[in-house]
Amino acid sequence: MSNRTAPRLYVPAPLAAGLTLTLPPGPSRHAQVLRLQPGDAVTLFNGDGGEWAARIVRMGRSDVDAQVLQHDPADRELPVAVTLAVGMPANDRMDWLVEKATELGVATIQPLVCERSVLRLAGERAGKKVAHWSGVAISASEQCGRTRVPVIAPVQPLRAWCEALPAAADDELRAVLSLQDAQPLAALPVGARAVFLSGPEGGLAPAEEALARTAGFRAASLGPRGLRAETAPLAALALLGLR
């Protein structure tokens, strides 16, 4: 069994009992910041499921070697694969959303540019932001004990994303978070997958809500109060996790 008190490091590489490997630059820096020493226990995971007990065997000036010991088939994921499709909030709020959604068990985050979006990303700038948010998700996964890392999908315009969606599967709930003619989210049936769509600071435009409904989304409410762009999708995810 892996040691839950040992530092957890994400290593995107094949892992096997008895393997000695040089950790990638990110985990190596993490181990050095923690001032780990040869013989210290760590827990490694690569996102394929479960985690591995390991120990540090060498601390170099810029790299670290670890020996993989045994596998623990730990599973701390939600029983429902949840995608949050979000009109990106501005400033640091998207970082906060990614971190907290990872802790709550999200499987995929789809950043969207909407009609009322303040944050508008495209091209190289969008790619750099996605890479940054992926790093936030990795750090949150290490901290909270997850054995899989959420996927941060490339930034897309909402219309293009909606129009490219396939038909909803029988076991998939699609819900657009709305205050207009909406059912309580807690009353909607949930299968193996769920996609929650929520708008940016100004909310979704009426035409965007209509487009979402055409794509199979049901209007769902989290209550009578208007929630911030970074709060609403997290509230939906938490509600689903508690169910």
C-alpha cells in the first residue's frame, strides 16, 4: 500500500514495481523544494489509475532518482465522469476554478469564449493558458489524493463547441445552468456522464442558451440566487458528488 502521508508526485511515464527512474523536471524540483533525502518515501502516480509507493534513491543538483516499490489500486474518482464547460472568468478566477474543480473530482474542463466573455483567448496565448491550467490541475491532484488528472481541453468559442458535439448518449446528462424556465439540478437524473455548461461573468446570451438546448442541454437551476461565473459550475459539481 502507498503511504498517504508521503509527498505525492505526478510522473507522466510508465511505472512498474522495481523500476528506478529519473523523475521529470517538475517532480524533481518539487522533491528538492521539499528537501527530500535518499531513503525518503514518496507516492507516484501517472494518471492511469492507482498510485505507487516509491522511495528516493538519489538527489542530484537538478534531477532526482526514485525506485518504484508496489502498486496501490486506489480509486478516489467520482462515479460520474463530469465535464465542466465554462465561459472563462477573468483574472485569477479561472485558476481558482480549475484548482477547486480538480479537488471536487472533475474529469474534463472545457474553457469557452462566449458572447459576454471578458477573457478572450486565441492562438498562442490560449495555448499557454491551457498549459498553465494543466499545471494547476496537476498540483491540485497531487495535493488532494486523486490518481487521475483532469483534462483541460483547448479553448473554443461556445458556438463551435456546441455545434461539434455529438448526440447525447443515453447515460449522459447535459445541463445548462440557468435561471430561465429551469428545473432544480438535484431533480435531474444522472447516468455515467454529465456535462454542465455555465456562462462567464455576464451569463450566457439568450441565443447561446437556445443553441445549448438545441444541442441537448436541459436548463437546470441551482436556486434563486445568481452565482458568480466561478461559483456556479463548482456548486453543480459538488452537488453531483454529494449525490
